Amino acid sequence: MRSLFWTEDKIVKAEKLWQQGLSAREIANLFGSKKNTVINMAHRNRDRFPARQVTRPPPETCEAPAPIRRPDRVTRVTLSGAEVTMPRVPCIDGPAS
């Protein structure tokens, strides 16, 4: 039978590195393993490896830019109810204003 890679003392060392903020890839490099083995071990021991919350600043609230007014185009409603923008046809829509 194959011996387990993650012994209890390795898990304790990985837990300390995790709490220091090292990434899974950095921990894996220190242990000579792969990133996914660290992630799987952390998932199996979720009580010892809490999820890291990614905090992003809220997006800046600014006014939406005014829609571009294009006098050479007109908005039409199709039979299905969709609004489409099409070129203005002078004999149908009248002169551009």
C-alpha cells in the first residue's frame, strides 16, 4: 500500500503557511508537490484551512454617459418586439433633424 503524502505534521506546517497568506502554489513548491494536492488537502481539512475572502473595493458610482445621438439612424420595433437601430430612409422617416 502506498503511504500517504499528507502526514499530520505536514498538514500542521501547511496550516501555518496558509495562515501567513502563502498561496497554494507557494505551499506546494515548499513541499515538493502540486498546487491541486494542497487545494484538495485544504478542502478535506476545511475546519483548519478557512476560505480566503477576496475583498474588492466597490465600483465607483458615476453617471452613465449620455447615449450617442445619431441623426442618420432611427430605432424601429420589429414584429417580435425587439428594438433595432437602422439607417434613416429619407422618403419614409423624413429629413434628419
